[in-house]
Amino acid sequence: MGIINGIYSALMSFSDLLWSKVLIILLVGAGLFFTVKTGFVQFRYFKEQFKLLIDKESIKDAKSKGAISSFGAFCISTASRVGTGNIAGIAIAIVGGGPGAIFWMWLIAIIGSASAFVEATLAQIFKVQNGTATKGGPAYYMEQGLNARWLGVVFAILITVTYGFVFNAVQANTMSIALNNSFGINRTILGLIIAVLTALVIFGGVHRISKVSEIIVPIFALLYIAVALLVILLNLPAIPSAIKSIFVGAFSTKEFLAGTGAGLMTTILTGAKRGLFSNEAGMGSAPNASATADVSHPVVQGLIQSLGVFTDTIVICSCTAFIVLLFSGYGVSANEGILLTQEALNFHLGPVGGIFLSVCVFLFAFSSIVGNYYYGESNIQFMCNGDKKKEKIILNATRVFVCLFVFYGSLVKMEVVWNFADLFMALMALLNLTVIIILGKYAYSALNDYTLQKKNGISKPIFYKNTIPELKDIIEMWPEEKEN
């Protein structure tokens, strides 16, 4: 045990170093850089994002081809985003960094949505055929855009471990704690149930994943938002004070509002960590889902994934933040994570609040487990490079390990799984952000082309292989050539 504890301590020290010295600068710096280079795309095209998401013609067209619609891809990525990070993670942020952590979470999301736009657009540009659908992501744009397959393999391994194993352990951990707290069910039994349910879905493939996500995510996200709005309405007089605590705490050298005593850097880092875990902007995860969408132009999915960051953090995470901050006892409670959010909702709505939250957590976290697994599946296909026999063996082994980690995550201490999540998402973001800074020029060119077509009155812009001349002999999934 001494050796294991020593390794764990060393890994956590390395994680702290990455976050405090490297990643926080890279996250903010890259987000600001992309925001400027894209002409503030997340603001300019905000209205367009909603129109593209609910384009019925595009959804119908994709389904007729047996492909995945833009909305379906959005739901897969949102299924991964909207999970325990939105509920347990926000409570952890408030306990660890005070209310001010919420401000930094918002800021990372706002500027990070430009990073999300760039990585999703790149995923679409470099996507490849996958049966009747398509596939892609950072591993693919590293191979094609940088001519560095080895780097793509490194990322593919990293995302498979991060999402398939580590993040799924976090999701299962929160589920088991919440359900045990509400219903008294033994966490070992819960772990077995979650693992079996996971196995039933992940052996069904990406189309089943998309179908499950499209049903679960929108319904329960809306229900959760509705409950949060009810809490806000019931506590309207306290809203100004809660908002003030967020902004005051964000810039205080001593965070006193939550009684945590957290310094300013702790507040910033806590908000950044929990924000990144929740919205995943720049981590290289959502592009794997983005690449599956059947769209006429890469920018379409880039805009939709940018909207996903807004939906996740500015809307859903804020719901949890106000549920907790409007609970007068949050600063002195012995609970943290999901238990604190449950305590807060019990305070606002009585026992039914905690039960409702347990159901939401179960469905959000389960949809995240499903979405997380898909990221691993897509990248295993990349690593196997067409070797179907090898792919089948590795995929089945991965599915078994996913179920084992789901079971393991259901039993261990909360801080263990969250600490490992911080380490692995830092490694993913460090690699992916560096790459998309290098390849970002292609996303800017695609955006300029999309903007020009829109200005010329083309309602549905089309991307061609020679839209970006230097890529015309590299990219695969686009019409051959546009007319001069």
C-alpha cells in the first residue's frame, strides 16, 4: 500500500503542476487566440447555431442515408458533457474554490467555445467514411493535417483510457453515491446494476448510442433546468446576494464567502478544472462526435459544438450553482459533491428534490458513460487502421474493461476518481490544444468560405475538397471540386 500511495501522491503532484503552471495559461490563451482569429465566432453566429441545430431538413436527410444527423452528433457529445460534472462537479467547485469558482468556470466556457468551434470544424474537414456514417476526431486530423500518425495513436490511446475508463469511473461513482444516499441501496449492488446496463448498450454500436442519447439528454436536461428555475423563483430575494458572491469571490485574494479560505489561484484553478470537465472545450473529445455528423459544410458542426459548450456550462452548470448557492447552509455543510447538491435540493423542495436529483444523476451519468465509450470505440478503430480482426478483439476487451471500471468507480472514494480525472483531462487538453493551434488555419479558411457563401445569398453553404487548396489531395469526405 505504501508504494501505491507514493505513486498516487506523485501523480497528483504532477497534475497540480500541470494545472497551475501550464494548462490554465494554455486554456485561456488558446481560447482568446481562437476567439480573435475567428472574429468572435461564438458571438457572431450565436443565433445561427440554434437554427442549424434544429434544421429539420438536414435531420431528415441524414436519417434517409442511414447517417447521423447534426442533432444526433450534438446529442452524443452533449451526452458526454452533461453528466456528473454539471451536478456533482459544480458543488465540488463551490466547496473547493468558493462561489468565485463559478465565474472562472463561465469565463473558460465563453472563450473556450471558440476552441470547441475550431476542433469540431477540423474534425469535420478531416473525417473519413465509416459504413453509412463517418468518423474522425483529433487522431484523424493529427494523422492527415500533421502527417503524424504516431501522434494520432498517442492521442487515441489517451482518450480511450481517459473517457472509457477514468471518466466513466467518475460517472459511476457519482451515481452510486447519489442513489445510495436517496434509496439506501448498497453501492456494490448499484455498481453491478450500472455495469450490466452499460454492457447492454455499448455492445450495440454508435447508432444505438445516438438513439439512447437523443431520448435521454433533451428530456432530462429540460426537466433539470425547470427544477432549477423553480428554485430560483422560490428564492428571488436571495438572487442578488448569490450573484454578488460569485463576482466578489472571483477576484478576492481571500475567498471568505464559502468559508473555505481558498486563495485566488485556487479559486481560478478549481473553476477551470470543473468547467473543463463539464464542457470539454479544447480537450479533443467532442470532435469525435462532431465528425459523425452528416453536414454540408464543416463550419455547421463547428457552430453546433460551440453551442454545446454554452448549453452545458452557462445554462446547466449555472442551474446547479444557484441551487447550491441559494441553500443557506452550503458553507457549513459537511457534505460535498453530489451529496451537497442533494442536500441543497432537499432544503429547497423537500425529500422529493433529492429523489428527483438522484434520477437525473442516474440518467445524465449513464448517458455520459455511453457517450464516453463511443469516444474510445472511434479511436480504437483508428489505431487498428482497418484490421477488422484486431479491431474486434480490442473493442470487446475495451468494452469489458469499461464495465469493470464502471463497477470499480461505483465503490471507491469520490476524491480518488476526480483527482485522476483532473490528471488525464489535463494531458488530453495539453496535446489537443497544441495541435489545433497549429492546424487552426484550416478552420479559419473554412469559416471564411462559409461566411462568404452566406453573404452571397447561399442559404446552405457547401464545402468542397478544393475550398482549401493545400488539402484537396488529403481530405476524403467532401465533393470533388467547386466551380470557378
